[in-house]
Amino acid sequence: MEYFSDSYAIIALAEGSQSYNKFQGMQIVTSILNIGEIYQIILRKHGKETADNWFKEINFELLEITPEIIINAIYFRHINKKKNLLLTDAVGYTLSLKHNLKFLTGDKQFKELPNVEYVK
């Protein structure tokens, strides 16, 4: 099984969360939006040097974000507005569907959605 890893999942993997042990060593497939979100979190928590080192060391595959993906993600957010989804998460979920990847996340808003591997 291949996965699209959202920011929550990538941070959990990087921090060595036991819940994510079975995903250690897998190819990380994500989007540039998630990389930016993670960089910002690491920058805020640990500073620029740590954030830069993380970015250089991580092995990830980036999926392209097309205008069609953005439009579909915005529509997905619209029909799920009660979930209060971030655009980055909606784009990631939309990308996972397009590329037939399971969406790996610990974000509770996705817990009951199809095509999701929810790991807290």
C-alpha cells in the first residue's frame, strides 16, 4: 500500500511516534504545501538551522498541484465546511484520491472519510 503523508503524519514519523512505526522507512509522498507547512512548524519550534537540516535530509516525492487539484480541493472543503479543513489538507486529500494513494493522517477531521489511514 502506498500513502500520501500529510503534515501530521510526516511530523509524527520524524519525531519517532510509536503509532507510526509501521510507516518508518517508506517513501514519503506529499505536496510542496505540506513541506512548507512542516518547515514553518520546525522553524517556529526549533529554529532555522534545524528546519534547514530537516529539509535537506528528508527523502520525499512531491506530487504536482495543478489548477484542477486546487479547484477540486476547494470544492471538497466547501462540501465539508463543518469540518473546518485547511486548504493544505484538502489539497493533500484530493491528491491522494487522484493518485490512488491512501491518505495518511492523524487529523481527526479525516477520521471517518473514505481512503484514509487515520493514525493518532
